[in-house]
Amino acid sequence: MAFTSRLLSRSKQMTQLCGGSSCSQVILKKERAIPVRFFAKEAATQALAGDEMLKSIFMDVKTKFSAAIAALKQGEKITIAPEDPAAVAHYAKVMKTVREKAGLYSESERIDHSIEEETEDILDVRTYLETVKELATQDHLFVDDGAEAMMMEALEKVEKEIKKPLMRNDKKGMGLLMAEFDKINKKLGIRAEDLPKYEEELELKIAKAELEDLKADVLEAIETQRKREEFKHEPPVDVKSLDIRNFL
């Protein structure tokens, strides 16, 4: 059950697993492209109050958790072999199916949602960009390679041209800024059509990290069991032969 809880807890764990610079590059490549919809203002959903809100959250989590457990049980066998690219790819595929059936976010979707949620009330572009950078830093995803500086320079250029702070609902000004961002993306070798590839790379890195975590947990459990008198003479267990569906 602890394993299942870990698989379903995406937000905090995944940001810790993706602390390396290569993983950060994948996310930042995706975020630097900055889809126009991030700047568009949407009507906020009506908030629930008190116990009703807590009940709604609890039921939502319970429903998704149950759906994920069912999907894992009904899915294909997961081979615990983080050193095998084929096993990692298969694990990522299985977990994608689980997330889809349970209505859970992928890591890329979680990042998108987090940005949208944290910036929905921000009116000006400068604060928006600073907030996105802050979120990336908090999640250990920020890489200071000069791209953010170029984006702020582009914003300053546009604001100098329009002679006022750039607001997110300024269509003409936003058009000028997006044109500048396109130049930055081209300079960095980032293409909008490559975003799905970046997302896939991210999910594979996460899948490998999860399998490494799972393998470490399993090996620790096996070693603990072998120390017990009744299991001392049992033959060693091959981690790859285990089927986690039997433990859910």
C-alpha cells in the first residue's frame, strides 16, 4: 500500500526526483515556449466553503485512489528493472494508462496546472514571469543558463516600445512579446512541435527514478526478511520476477 501511495503522490515526490539539471532542462524547455493560453485570463471556479470543500476534496482523492488501484491490478506486469530502457518505457506506459483511468495529472500537466493556478490573478506580464521563475526554483527546476534573462530583456524591449507596463490582456503588446519569445526559442533551439518529445523525455526520466526507488525498497524488504530465522535458507529472490499486482 505504501508503494501505491507513492505512485499516486505526484506533486512533491516528482519535483524531488527531477532535481537534476538534465531533467530541469526538459521542463524549462517546455515552459520557455510559454503557450499563449497561460497569459489568457479565465473565470475562476466558485469556491466551496468549509466542510463541503473538505468533503469534496476527500471524495475526489478517494475516488482517484481507488481507480488507480483498480487500474494497476488490471494492468500489465511491471518489471522492476530501472537499468533496462525497455522496462522503463513499459513502466511509463503502464503508469500513463493508470493516470488516464484515474484522472490523475502527468508531471507535465501538473506543472501546467500549478502555473495556471498560481498565476490566474496576476495582471501584468512581469509579475507573471517572476512568479513562474519562483515556482521553478521552489520545485528545483530552475536552471540559470541565461534564458530567463533574455525573456526579461524581451519584456523590457516591448514595454519600452509601448511606453507602459505590459498587461496580460493587452493583445497587441502580447503579440509583440510572443514574437520576441519566438526569436529566443529559435536561438535556444526550441521548437513548439518538439514539446511532446520533451514531455516524453520527462516522463521517462520520472519512470526510471520511480523504478530505482521501488527497486531499492524491494531489496531492503528482501534483505530484512532474509535476516529472519525462518527465511535464512530460502533461495535469493530475483527482483525482476516479482509482480507488484500481487501486493496491492
